Amino acid sequence: MSNYFFQPKYLKQALEYKRDYEVANLLAGGTDLVISMRSRADQKHEIIDLSKITELKTIELDGDAICIGSMVTFTELIDSEMLFDKVPFLSKAAQSVGAPQIRNRGTIGGNICNASPAADGIPPLVCLGAQVNLQSVDENNEIHNRTLPIEAFILNKGKTAIKNYEILTHILFNVPSETATMGFDKIGRRNALAISRLNGACMIKMEQQIVQQIRFVLGAATSKPERFSGVEDYLIGKELTVLILKEAGRLASDYVLEKTGRRSSSNYKLPVITSFTEELIKKTLKAEVKVNE
Amino acid sequence: MAKRKSVDRQDAYAKITGKAKYVNDLFFPGMLYVQTVRIPVAHARIKKIDGTEALQLNGVVGVFTAQDVPGINQRPKDRPVLAAHETKYAGDGVAIVVAETKEQAILGAKLVRIDFEELPYVMNPEDALKEGAPILHGETNFAASHQAIKGNVEAGFVEADLIIEREYTTQRAMHSAIEPDGAIAIPEANGILLYCPGKGPFNIKRAVASHCGLHENQVRVIQPALGGVFGGKDSDINVIGARVTMAAMLTNRPCKMIWSREEVLEEGTKRHPFKLHYKVGAKRDGKITAMEINGLADVGAYLTKSAATVWRATVEATGPYNIENIFTRIEGAFTNNTVSDAVRGFGSPQVDFASESLMNELAKELGLDPLKIRRINGFTEGSITATGQKLECVNLMACLDKLEETFPVNKKPSDVPVGKVRGRGISCIFRGEAMGAGFKEKDAAAVNFNVEKDGTIVVYSGITEQGQGGSNVVLQIISETMGVNIENIKMSPLDTAYVIDSGATVGSRGTITSGNAALVAANDAKMRIATVLAEMWKVNPEMIIFLDNRVFIEDQTHCLSFKDAVNLCYTVIPGVYGHGWWSLPPVWWDFDSNSGETYASFNYGACGAEVEIDLVSGKVEVTEVVAIHDVGRIINEEEAKAQIAGGVSMALGLALSETIATKNGRLVTTNFDKYLLQTIMDSPNITAIPLEAQPANNPLGVKGVSESSTATVSPAVFNAIENALGIRLRNLPADLESVLAAIETSERLGYLKGGGIHE
Ligand SMILES: Cc1cc2nc3c(=O)[nH]c(=O)nc-3n(C[C@H](O)[C@H](O)[C@H](O)COP(=O)(O)OP(=O)(O)OC[C@H]3O[C@@H](n4cnc5c(N)ncnc54)[C@H](O)[C@@H]3O)c2cc1C
């Protein structure tokens, strides 16, 4: 059992605890942490519960920038009309997580820091080129902020660039262009409470049938959700014909094979990545383009 | 008879409001907690168990091993309370740690030092029967076998125009009751009081008494509310009951043990995986001439009721078909897997999956409609089964008629989304009622009740309420027969101290046995009351009517409220009560000739399923299930539908997602994160149809309803998948990987032209 359980009301206090107890576990919704604590032999670490810190629970639109607090739950993401309006694929990804109980507790910050390759919240954020803000406080009580692109923040399966004394406070990204369309999809073994066998997010800007801009991310394919620049580069400037999409799918699957090597799951995964890629791009194209009134 | 109305369940209120007390809700002063210690390998020789370090831990009261088991630790081939010399699977308990708190017990268990030698193991029943395989019990891993032989298969195959051979496999699956198994033992002046959920309280009492060296009358079992059974809470509860009882005897304090979910997976029993090889011959017109079936079941580490499971599977393996020439042989083999035991369906879902897949394969080869081939061969009144039994009250065709009406199998699925394909499939079954001749004892139950002076009827029944609505059936029959409102009839808690042993609540026998016993008891009480009133009213007892809480004669010249009538009786006779025993008609089985009257009756069922398959992922969505089950007579329509729908959803897990996997002798599926039950989000539209065709050969005309619906679904789903893709899957479950492989084959063979993936 843990030695201490801290439940600060303010971020500053939490940062101080984290400074003083570097090995302490940060508790957000606990939907990953509690499970790993149960199976871990060493359960002696302190716990800093972030659930009472209202500063971390805001969703804000400021001009062109959207800022989401790390303690925002999936349910709150889903309930935000602003997010549904500006970044519907993030809402869809949040909706696909677990079950109501998990969505009520699980946070976007926890999803990112847990750094599972199959995390459903991450691919849309990678597509959006989101940044994560990391805060800490030093011995002189001075606050420090560090901002990293989410792609750089997540290093590998279960590994992030966070320092022991830091807390992820919020996620920042710009509202995508009004003509961009967005898509998210996921394959699970059942329709709820399913860890993604494969997931992906895609954002496309077309101009006269030609791809102007595309960001394409797959999760649960390699060791972390990442942009498939080979696919993106191939598609830019092209018209999306059946043959072109097929080739894009093949490129995605070749990339995964190159990255992971052949595995027992490859027989399933590689062909699915091919067709999933094609389908996701097609679905993204069909997604309604939001027009501001 | 007029259609009965559905009645709300008396146990529902407590369960919905959280007032029901399950075993884990019970606490007693001075209670200790018991934790099992295991060896995490599939097969091991125990050299030494050292509890010294554990005993030094604060709160640990005792560490006990097989040497401390007070009675018979183990009967040959069966589960020990604690393994003495050798563990035969990773779930085997070797010691228990008893401590003041649960946490201390768990910590203590980690400190028990075990010196063991890993032994070679075998996880596959085919390998287990090979020369040189590690042997689990005695000389061989052969555990049990049964045969059913009719006519001459060789001759039958000669007659055939077409012969096909197919092999099917079913997976290891589990009950997944939300309440994990557990028990509390309390030492009392004259023995042990045991609180535990279970479907056979008297079986538990006998097992625990034997394991713990007590007389049966020294063990009293009280059953708290049950959080789901599904065929489980059987041999596991015997073991748990014995462990807490020995702990209570050795510490002289109340002792509690509740398994964690991981322990349920690790040590708990599972459904038998079967491998079934079918050879079938038929005429061009679809008439089957011969069927040969060879099966092998994975019994796991200990025997439990595997012989009976294999027997039922053998009796039912051909499916509900008239076949002149049959050879069926199913065998069970020991392996170092978790123990296989009863799970809802008890061997039927396995053989029905195979035989009903086979019927579609045969129909396809013959170019026949899948419904037609079933009509051509299906059982009708007087048909003779594989074991030579002549069938009565056969309702198969009624089920198929209803299926044709409610689920036209050839209807083209409409509005198929792009990138998906749909298919429809059907199945039908017959299933033996109740215990059958596989068990020696008479299949009987008793219901007793006392009518108290306020007019309340207090009932005692040995059939357990495990969520199926079994208690309410008894109350309903008494209510109808006595003309007393069901609110005035109360079911007493199940306590072996005063309830009569009515066998276990298994084999879908609850309503047949206790429902008919309730009828006998109610008629007994009615006659007792009527005799008194008839004397006073100077009428014939038969003229007295019991209705709407009143007792009267037709012209109303004499009429009393039920309560007043009862009180009047108490002035004349010593007691007002009903006592009823009822048993199923006799059955028998001759092991030498492999024939007999296997079950007193059979129920029939038919199922239709529609699937939608995602061509990208291979994900199968079951969109619709129609499940029709011959229940003889319906007692409570809503309950009957709920039983059927529940069976369907359990079976969908078997069809699509549930499986217990092992790797290198260790369980991979250690919790519900990997053991994938179907959720409400996966649930199709289920149309549950309890069918009233011919009544069964018992006074209420009822048949069992709780298991058959687990048996029809997986073949219907697999037939639907075949219908959609043109490719046959033969191994349960239809997971993403196997369906995707089928899609690829289908595309390669050109069945899925353009695949629909690329518009
Ligand atoms: C039944 C079930 C189903 C699930 N289904 C899905 C699913 O479908 N898709 C999916 O993506 N995930 C799923 N998950 C995983 C989990 O719910 C998510 O990853 C969730 O986002 C974790 O958030 P949390 O708030 O619960 O994190 P916690 O468990 O509280 O924390 C997770 C990790 O992040 C760290 N952490 C949390 N917040 C911060 C912070 N602000 N700064 C620094 N470190 C921090 C914690 O210390 C811990 O190491 C499921 C989990 C369960 C139990």
C-alpha cells in the first residue's frame, strides 16, 4: 500500500508534491494506474490525486487555438459541442473508448501519459499536430513550462518524455481549416470495452479533387500512434482514385512490416492495415465539411 | 388451459435495491480469511511446503496443507481439497493461509515457500493419449468414453450417393457468473455451518462432510443470494467449501474465502473443448443413410462430471435426425488444463455446433435448402434415436414451422452497407430433459409448505434460485392451484437443516421436478382443507372451489376467505400443510448394449441468425437472432423468454469472442480484459419464442428451458457466416483472424466479387 495519498486542490500544490516526491504516481482517472498498481509487486509509491484540481478540467477556444486540460474526461470531450464542431474526429475517438464508466473516469491526459500504442485519444491529436504542456516547480517555487509536440512526447510503448517532477497540464492545437475533413476509426473485438486491434485518424484538405494536405495516423500498428509520412507524401497532389488508395494502403502496410518485422499477428494485421487505410481515407473524404455560419 | 400471466419475481426487489445478501456481504465476529497457495506451472511434484515465513507475518493464524485435511482429501482421479504430492494444473491449490484480514492472507500466501519439481505436461487431449505422454492419473490419460450404435454404418455408407467427412472443434469457455465463487464456514457446537452459493446444497454438504471427516448431519449449508451460476458453482464450491471448513475446524473461528476473478479463471472449472469428426452419407434426395461420429473431449486435470458430459454428448451427437445407421463414440482425455465440468448446456452445445454445421454442409453438397434437409430427416412422433429410444411428444416440426414463419432463411438481406456482407443461417436441436439415465438416482424433487394462520403459505423447496426464476415457478403453481394470491406465498431461504434434498438445480430440471412437486403439494393441502369444509358444509370435497383468495362452492351458498377457511381448519385438524414429491418417469441405460431410454423426454429448438461481416476487419456482427424453444407448457412467459434470450447472449460469446487460451502450460486469459464476453453493445435483436406445441409427459406438461438456447446459436451463426462468404469455418469462435482468413479465401475463389470493399 502507498505511504501517502495527496489530494491537492490547486495545480501549484500538486507540482510541489511532485517535486518533493518524484516517484509518486499521479492519479488521474485511475483506469490505467489502478490496474497496473494491482498487478505490480511494488505498490509502495505515494499517490498524488489530480481529480480535485479544477484548473486542469477546462476546454477552451481562444481565437484559433484550442486548449484542453489534462484532467478532461472522455465524457467531457464527447459532451463539448465546440469540439464536435471543430474536431469531430476527436469526439468520435473519445466515444469509442471503453464503456460509459471508463469514459466518465478516464482522462485525455491519462490516455497520453499511459502511452499505449492502442490509445484511442492519441491518433486525432497527432493528426492535429497537438502540443502537450508540461509544468514543474523548482526549489525556489518558480514555475517552469515545457511544450512538446505530442509525437515527440510519446517515445515508445508506455514511454514518454515526461520528467519525474513534471505534470502534463494541457493539450494545445489549432482549429483545422474549415475545408478540412476528419475521420477516426477503430477495429476492436467487440463493440464496447475493446482495446483497439487497430485504430487511425485522418485529416484531409482537398482542392478540386486533388489532395492539398493530408495527415494520416495509425495506432496499434507500430510501437506508438504515428503519422505515416510515406502515405501522406504519396497522396499529396493526387486525385484519390481506387488504384491510388490501394497503393496508399499498401504503403501503410509495408511501412508497418518494415518497422515491426513479421510477427504472429502480421497475418491478420498487414492485410487489414491495407484495407483499413483505404477505408479510413474514403470515410474521411465523405465526412461532412463543417461550414461556419 | 388458459394462458398463464407473467408474474413478477419475489427475489427481484432485493436484488435490484441492493438489499440481497450475497456470500461476500456476510461478516461474522472473529472471522478469518483464507487464501489459496498455488504452484504457477502446469504439472509439478511437490517436494516441500514451508510456511514458517508466512506464519511470522502479522495476522497470519495458520498455514495448512493436504496433511491437515481432516477427511478424505481426494477420491481417485477427482479433485483434491489440496494437492498432496503433485499438482496437475496451475490452478491446483497446495496450501491455504488463514489470517485476520484478507490482505494479510494474500501477503502470507506469497510468503509460503514451495520446493517443487516441474514435470512434463500435456495440454492437448490428442497428445495426451499418445504413447509417452505425461500421465495424470493411473496408467493412462483415458478418462471416459461412451458409444451409441444403431444399425450398420458400413452398410449405410454403401447405400449413400454422397459421403462427406468434416471435423469441428469447440473452445474452452467459462460460466462468467458475475459473482465469483466463495464460502464461509462457521464452527458450531455440533459441526459446521456453511454459507455458500451453489446449485446443489446437499451435494456440497456431502462433499464437505467427506473431505472434512464429518458426518453429513454435522454440516449445514445455508444458501445466500446467488450471483449467477450458469452450470458452475459446483465442483469449485465443493473445494472451496472444504477449504474454509477445514480452516474453521483447525482455527475454531469463522473462515471466509472468496476467489478473485483471476482465481476463478486459474482454478475454476470450464466448458469441455471437443474435437468432433463426422462422416455422413446421404441419398441424392437428402435422406441420410449413415452417420459416424468420433469425438474427443478435453477433460482437464480431474474427472468431476466428465463421464456424464460425454454421455449426454454421445446421446445427442447426431442431432435430431432419423438415421438408420449410426456409430458414435466420444472419449474424454485428461490434460494439464483447467478442470472441465458442467457449464450451461453440458455437452450439448459442442455436439450441436458440429452436427448443425454438418447439416448445412451436407445440404450445400446436395444442392438442397438447409431447412428442407432438416425437414426430410428430422425427428417426428415415434422416431427412434441413436440409442434406440422411441420418442414421444416430438415438437421438432412445430419448431421448424415457426422458424420458417419468423425467419425465412432465404430472404435476401436488405440495405447492406458498403464494405459489408450479410448472411443468414439456421439450426435445430433436440435435448434430453433433466438428469437422464447417465445418473443412477431417481430424478425427484420435493416441495413442502405450511399454511399459517394469517393465510400465508410458507414454502420450502430444494431447487435453488440462481437467477433463473426457479423459485417463482413453485410459488406460481401453488398460487394457481390453491387460488391464493402469490403475494401471500413466501419462499423460505434454502437451508439444508429443514429443506428436503431435491437434487441439484442442473440439467434444466428445476421446473419439471419442483413445479410438478409443487402441484402435488398444493393438491395435498387443498384436499386437506376441502375435507374439513366438506364435512361442515355437507358437500362433496370435490365440489369445493379455491379461487381468488376464497374457498367456496359453485352456487356461493358457502363461501369463506382463504384465511378464514384455514383458521377454521385449525379448529378441526392439527395442521394445514401441503407435502409433495414428484419424480420423472423412469429411464435406464445399458452400458453393454449402449442403448436405453436415455431421457424421460426431450425438448426441441430451432434458431435463425443473421450476420453482417465487415470485410475490412473480419468483424462479425450478429444482427438478428430468432430462438424458438419447445417448452411443453409455459409457466411464466416473460421468464421463459428471458431464459431463452440469456442463453442466446451466452451462446453468442461462444460463437464469436470467448476463449480460454494457454501458452506453455500457463493461462493467458487471466481476467475479463482478455476473456471477451459479449456486451449489450454487441447484442443483436433477439426474438425469443417459447413454443407451446404438444405438452410433455408430466402433469404440468413442462419441459426445461434454460440450457437449450445455448446450443442452437453458434451453428446458426456459423451457417450464416458461410452463407455470407461461401467459406465454412469449423472452429469456435469466429474471431477476427479466422473470419478475415475466410474473407481472403472467398475473394481468391471469386465468391466475393470485387469484395464490395472497392465500390
Ligand atoms: C475496462 C477498460 C477499458 C478501456 N478501454 C479503452 C479504450 O477503448 N481506448 C483507450 O484508449 N483506452 C482504454 N482504456 C485505458 C484507459 O481508460 C485510458 O488510457 C485512459 O485515458 C487513462 O486515463 P486515466 O485518467 O484513467 O489515467 P490514470 O490511470 O489515472 O493514469 C494513467 C497514467 O498516466 C499518468 N498520468 C495521468 N495524468 C497525468 C498527468 N496529468 N501528468 C502526468 N502523468 C499523468 C499516471 O500517473 C499513470 O501513469 C481502458 C481501460 C479500462 C480499464
